[in-house]
Amino acid sequence: MIHIPGDPPLWRRPMVVRRGRSVRLASDPGTVADEARVALFARVARVPPFARHVAVDVEVVAVHPRPQARPAWAPREAWASGKRIPRPVTPDADNVGKAVKDALTLAGVWADDGQVVDLRVSTWCAAAGEAAHTVVTVCHHRCDREWCGICW
């Protein structure tokens, strides 16, 4: 299990850079920084590398900072309880998943993020007093969809 403190990592669209007649795509600096941060925590957690062509399952729980005031999308009762609530707004869960997969490729957890056959991403608004963070669990793929018990 990899615990990453701070705001969840995000994949942002590449920027188009023009110089004279040439055009190229450049990664967003925020995406590069987020991926480097996730890769660092993956290395610190000592996630063992998966061999090429091994199917991998990944679960990502992204906890975003809790806003000061109740957002319009948050049910009053859930907000008043102070508990963690689902966050159905941008940034999208798939952008968190893309950033995590790219970062774990950078960290050498797998050879190619195409090895991920089951990716589950959930985004939450933090509970009262809870800090923003992301938890990533990486495991060999299991056909019966059960975690193997030695997940990272």
C-alpha cells in the first residue's frame, strides 16, 4: 500500500508549444510534479516490480481537501455528519487514475501501464479534520477478483 500525503495527483492535458513553424506537445508542469511525487512515495514504500506481461490490479482512493463551506453537490445530512463523502465533481477520477498509472511506470513498478487490467478509482471529500491524501494498492491480477493478501 502506498500512502501519498497532499492533494491527489492529477493528469492534466498536455500543452501545445509553438516555435515558429514547429509545434510540439509538452507535459503540464503540474502533472510532471504530481507524477514525480507519487513515484517517490512508491519507491519509499518499496513496491516490488512486476515482470513484463504480468496482469496487475490497482485500487486508488483519492481524498481531496474538505471545502470550508458545503458545496451545492454535497447532501446537507452527509456534510453535517463530518464524515468523508463521495466527490462527484472535477477533477475526474479517471485523471487521478492516469496520473497514478504514469507515476508507477516512472517508478519502475511495471514495464508498461498497459499491464493494469483492473483499475478502481474513487474520489472523496475529506472528513472534518482529515488531511488530503491518496492511497494506492497494487496487486497481481486475480481472476476471482479477490485481493491476494500481499498487496502493495
